[in-house]
Amino acid sequence: MIKERALEYFKSGYSCSESVMQACIDEGLCSEELLPCATTFSAGMSSGCACGTVTSSQMVLGYIFGRNNKFGNQVFAREKAAALVEEFKNKNKVTCCRVLCAGLEGSAKKEHCSKLVADACDILENLIKVKV
């Protein structure tokens, strides 16, 4: 369900990172207070670095599994974070926005980024299913 909602948000003007975050907020996975934080992670943290779908997904994992949370365990949270990056790389080779979107503009870039939103959401959903 996260993926479908995130894709709707992405198509309606939310950035990649905001789309993932807002879908997770809608599902009750994290606080709505995180949405403004996700804004700065779009477009590779506005510098072409880490893909916004990955960084937003990492924020959700930290919110669920990080220190002082319901399933809080620093080691477990970091294992989830590493698994997210590994699986994203398995699907897309890299996590760098600049590399992922090299040479793409306009509708071609939007279409490509829609796939990245979908991939990140699929991975995130699988990682959230196993809580402990």
C-alpha cells in the first residue's frame, strides 16, 4: 500500500523523498512532523548525492526501529538501514541520485524516478514487516 500511495503523491507534485514519507505517514508508520524533514532530502539532498527515496526510507526505518522507539535497538536499526541500501543497490546498482538520473530530464526523469520510488517502497515494506 505504501508504494501505490507514494506513486500517487509523486505524480501529483511531491518530491521523491516527500512521496515516500507522506505515504508512510498515511499508513501510520511515522509522525507527520517528519514530512518537512523529507523535503530537504529530495534531488539527492539538493546536491545530487543519495537518492531521496533511500534517505526518506532511512528516516522511516529510524523512526520505527531507532533508539527509544517501540522496536528501538540501535544495532537492529542499523542492520535494517544496511539491508535497505544493499537491496536498493541490487535493483539499481547505486544510491547516488546524480548517477541514477544521469542524462535524464523532464518526463523521462520523472518516469525513471517513479521506478525508484516504487523500488524503495517495496524494500521498505519488506523491512518493516519483520519487526524483531
